[in-house]
Amino acid sequence: MRIGLLGPTGADATIVREAVEFLLRDVEVDHAIYLGEDPAPLDAILRAWTDEMFEGQAPEDAFLDEACALAEFGEPSAIDALLARDALARRLARVRVLPPTPARAIEMIGDRIILAVHDKRVLDEEDIANANLIVYGRSDKADLRKFGPRYFLTPGPLSEGRVAVVEVEGDGHISIALFETSGLPVWRKTMTRRSTKMNVAQ
């Protein structure tokens, strides 16, 4: 299980495409969460990207139309290109946005609860007490801090060119990694295992 994290963005389509392609294609995250408060800039970029691939048609309709046209006389390279565009369109559907404030997004990864918000200041003590990892978007730079058994993570604004990945490793540990959108690793940390408390009756 892998979850990608995208910080807030403006209208820079180039960096959004680079970040999304890295997370969805190279890292193969199960889904990517956009941590911006307003999803409109991201939605516009992803919509324009899809329109560019399928010339303004709905991906399903465009795929069927072109597949039928290529089925009998299409060149193998053209068929491969169509399948690659369709695969990318399906991957783009794995990008998710936060619910409107003050709602929070909750994810499970392994045995840990991830709480995702744009601005961590909206959280109260109960929110924090019930989460193992709090991820948020509002920040000037990427940051990871540990307070007791809990971690607070932000990838920072996407304009800084970084994204984060949370994943379950083969040994069951949960790791948190920060990458440049180009794919260059910045750092990787492993979350401490959850402690098991035992009460002994006297």
C-alpha cells in the first residue's frame, strides 16, 4: 500500500504533471491526495491534460472510437500509443482531493490512521488523539515532526518541487519519504512501531 501526497499548487501545469506522473507511474501509488484547500487549479490542469490526450472527448468514448478505427488496419505503434493514453487517464482517476473544510479525510495504511487536512489548525485534541499520522498542506516548506507517538507531515507547496509518499514496507513498518518531483529522493524515515500495552491483573 502506497499513498502519495501533493501539496497546494497554483496554475503551474508543468510541475503538476511532473509530480503526478512520478507518483502514479514511477512510484505506482494506490492513490494520491491533493492537500490544497481549493481543488479548482488541480482539477483544471488534470481536465486540460485529459482533453489534450483525447481531443476534448470523454476518455471512454474517445478510446472506443479510436480502438474501433485501429482494430482492422491500425499500426502497432498507434495501438500502443492509444493504450498508453488510456492507462494514463485511468491513473489520473487515482488523484483525490480533500473534502471541504472543516471536514477531514481519513485513510488507513497498515494499522495506522492517517488524518489529512489542508490547515492543521482546524484540528482539535480529539482529532489528533485518534490519528497516528497527520498530513497537511498549508506550509511554506516540507516538514516532518514527531510529537510523542504521532507524526505531522507536510510535503510543502508543490511549487517547491517536492512530494511525499507513505507506504507499508515488506516487514510491516510504515515509511515516510520525501522526493523531488523529478524522482530524486530527499529523505526517508520509518515510523516507530505501535506499542502494545498490557494490563496485568493482581
